[in-house]
Amino acid sequence: MFSQLKSTPQQFRQWLLACDSEHLTSDLLAQLNKSLPNPDELKKLLELKNEINDLPDAEQYFCAVSSNFIIKNIL
């Protein structure tokens, strides 16, 4: 899913913060909702924030967006 975005995790975060409907289609948001990490996994990702570049792609995206808000509140 994230490889199709052709964006960085930081850009994806900006799209979420801006509620950018041009990039965040309803299909993409539905896929994102299905693949959200649980709260414990999000906490672990936040602990790894300083090592974000060493994480797999999906974890990089979730780590980038989880630091300032809870993803589920957007979806």
C-alpha cells in the first residue's frame, strides 16, 4: 500500500494533517484503516522514532504519523 503512494513518510503525514483528499482517497483510507497497528504497537513505534530510517516502509509511515496524534481519530 505505502509503496504505491510515491511519497515519503513525512509527506504522507502532511497529507493526513491537511486532510488532503487529492492524495488520500477513500480507498487508501480504507486500506490504511485495515492495516493500523494496535495501540501497543504504536507505542513501540514511537520508541523507535529516532531510528525511523532503519524500519521497514510501513513502520516508517506509521511512526511518522503517530507522533502527534492517534491515527484512528482521523479515520
